[in-house]
Amino acid sequence: MAPVLAVVLNAPAAVPVAGAALPLSFLIAFLAAALVGNTVVQFARELPSAGSFYTFNSQGLGPAAGFFTGWLFWIGYAVLAPGLFTSFGAFVHDYLLSTFHLDVAWWWLSLAAMTVVFGLSLRSIKASANLDLTMLVIEVLIFLVLSVLAIATARSGNTGAVFLVSSSPQGFTGVGLGVVFGLLSFIGFDAAATLGEETRNPRRSIPIAVMAALGAVGVFYEVMMYAVTAGYRLNDPVHMQQFLHDENPFVTLGQQVAPWLLQPIELAAIGGIFSCFLALHSTTVRVMFSMGRDRVLPASLGKVHTRWYSPYRAIIAQTCFTVAVGLGVGNWLGPEATGTYAFTGAIGTVAIVIVYMLSNIAHIRYFWRVPKRSIVAHVIAPALSVVCLAYPLYSIAAPGQVFPYNLVPIVVLCWSAAGAVLYFYYRAKSPGKIAAIGSFVSDAESIPQQADAASARIADEKSGPSLERKVGK
């Protein structure tokens, strides 16, 4: 999730619509994410797999739903990477210019970050995760200090009205659009589920990781969103206008309440963007790997490196996609948070919210057949999650959105239509591929064992026209 990135990029993107009700939008997003988290936990205990929702929905709703889940989940994650690619370059450019008076083009800086991300992800998930977690602790501590100082000095900015819909200039619609950016901040909480084949005892470890991440980061978000709303005094129209024209609101807030903390804040913001970029890239390529292994995407994407056991061809493909889209959209809409990142983030959020909704429906259907099902955990919670997710989805899909957000539903619909064409082609020409979607589930105890299993499966698939269903118990 890289929570500092969500604070630095998603708060400024949400304030124009949510206004001073920013903490309310993030609180609703927290509750919605927690309900989805329950679905991930319940499925991860039964179906540990690199495919995550792709596997879950295939098992709960059938191969067709699995295919479209993978199709949407893939683009939902993949399209977020170009926004992080451009934002990193923009932030580092501004930092170098203000601190050292060096004017380096943003895209050179973005390409440098992409090179590092590529190398780390190629070396295996362990190297990436260790770096990410180290950076995370430092960044969160710095921003928590900032939040405490901002709240302590806010005076008239401290008010409970920030949890009322009336604090948003656009009422319910504004709060709903704010929830979209809140959900964007939580996207990635399920990333641990994609490591179900690279984790020891995944049926226990994955649920703990998912819920611990959700709880800790959800509380952090609420503290930070209240801190920026109170510290910047967004309940005052004059200060609200200043915020809307501020390129780096948290840097400004740091200058006001703790000038001595300014350099750490800027460096933590840059580190937060990079760590999220790295984590997102690692997650996306594993979804691509799972789909490639099922031969829904090109089978070569399902190959693993002989030494590091990382899905190296998926890593190369995602890197090329990120650079091409990032450079193109970055030059079109700009590399800042309110440019490429906000646009690609909205697209990714809509696609992933649809996946979350499908997963909740799959959750109910899958566990309905299980004798030990819980009415609360397996029926009521996922049903409530669908209702909660429908609210922000409608807010961004409703007619009358400003440019470029009016293009978001069109992009998602076009991608879905392309998926439909591919699905019916496979169903007519290669029904074995459809039948085997999301069937790979493993309790592999080590990365090498899993890699060998994946390679063996690819070899098996090439030996005949149909695919054998493989579900390890």
C-alpha cells in the first residue's frame, strides 16, 4: 500500500471533490476495504495462489468470472504503475530544483526509478519486500510526527464537522468521489494474497498479513487525513483555495508547523512513491504470471527465472507497459499528482472495485456449499461490502464528470469489451484454457518448489490440447 504515498498523492487528489469531509471519505473507504479484507482472508485460507482474486472468483463463480476478474484485475494494477512512474519523476524534479537548483527532466528521473524497480523485482520478492518494509517504517514515523504537530497547532481547524457530508462542497457525490481515492489508497492490502505460492504456511500467514496491514494502515490514514484537514484548516474557504493551488500541501504544512522536519518530509514522500511503485510492480507481475501459467495470456509470461525464481518475462512486459504509458500520458496530462496519477488511479480503482464486488459475490457462493460456513463472515459481511463499493463506483461512473474523469468509464468499458472478444475466442477455439482458469492452488513450502511446480505445469500444458485441473490440498 505504501501509506505515505496515499497521503502525499491521494489526499490532494481527493480534496477538490471531498473538501473538508476528506476524513469521512477515507473512513468509509476504510470500512469498505475491511469488508473486502474479510473476503480475502476467508479465501486465502482455502485457496492460496499467486492469482489472488483471479483464483478466488474462478473457484466461486466459474471460469468466465475468473477470466474477467483476471482481465480487470490485471489492468487495474498495471495501469496504476504509469501514474507512480510519472509522479516519482515529478516529485524528485521539484525536490532537486528547490534544494540543489538542479533542473533535471522528470522523465529521466522516472526512467532511473524504473531501472531500480526492474532490478529489484527480478532478484525475487524477498529483496523487494525487505527494502519496502525498511522504507515504510521510516516514512510512517516521520509523517506521524508531522500529524501530531499539525493537530496540536490547528486551533480552529480541529472540528468534528469533517465527518459530516455537509463539509463536502459537492455533498454525497463529493464524498463518494473522495471514497474512490480512499479506496485507491487501500489498493494493495490484498497484495500478500498474491504471494500464496512463495510463503511458508500461507493459509495462516496470508490472513494475518492482510488484516494487520489493513488495520494499521487504516488507522494511519485516518490520523493523517484529519491532520491535514485540521492543520491546513480546510474548513475555512480561504485556506481551502490555498490548498487547491498548492503543489505540495504536506511540504507547506511542514513549513508551518515543523520547519526542521521539512527535509525528512520531502525525502519520505519521495521514498513513499518509490516503495509503492516497487510493491505494485511486484504484485502486478504475479497476476500476469498466474494468467500466463493458465495460458490466458501468452504462456511465456508464466515462466520463472532459473536462478531467482521470479516471473522474469512478466516483469519485462510490465516494465515496457509502464514506460510506454507513463511517458505518453505524462506528456499529455502532466506528471503531477493531479495529472497522470489521478487519471490512471481512477481507471485502476474502478477496475479493481468491480473485481472486489465480484469477489464478494463469489465469496457467498463458494462458502454456501461449505458445511461450516458462518452467516456473518460468509454472507452478511460480503453482502455489505457489495453495497459499500457500489457507492463510489456510481460516483465516478455517473454522467457529468469533468475531463479527464469523464473518460474513465469509457476506458474501462473498452477494456472489458476487448476481454469479452478474447473470452469468446478462447471458448470457441481453446475451451481447455477456459476450463483451467484459476485452478492452480498450492501449499508449496518454498520458492524453489513452487517454481519447479510452475515450470512442470507449463510443460504439461504444452503436451496436449486440453488442460488438467490441478488443485493441491
